Amino acid sequence: MKTAISIPDQIFAAAEQTAKRLGISRSELYASAVRDYIESHVSEEITEKLNQVYSAEKSALDSSLQSMQSSSLGKEDW
């Protein structure tokens, strides 16, 4: 898909140099950069969704389960 975007001259020049150095087209460079940017923010979306789910749920351990877990651990000096 073709699209038109506006970017600062310095970024454009750096992108041109990077594409030439890597031996790829400008389109490949921009597509790769956008893909990487999107992938880097996926974890933020997941965290946000988990926060939404757990904000409505009780997060404390059941007291019986907590007691069993505590009793299963040996006493150790830290």
C-alpha cells in the first residue's frame, strides 16, 4: 500500500543513509521500523489488558492456600 507521510528533514536524511548502508529500499526500511515499533508496544497492550482484568478481581490469596504454602516452606536464615 502506498502512503504519504511527513517527517523532519534530519530523520529523512538519516533514513536515506541507513537504507543505503543496509542495502535496502526506503520502503523496506520504513516498513521494518514501523513493524518493530508496533511489536515493541505489544507488551504494553497486554499489560493494560491484564490490569483491566485484575482490577476487577480479588488478588489476595485464599487464606487456606496461603497457610498451606507457608507451612510447606522450611525455615531458612536469609
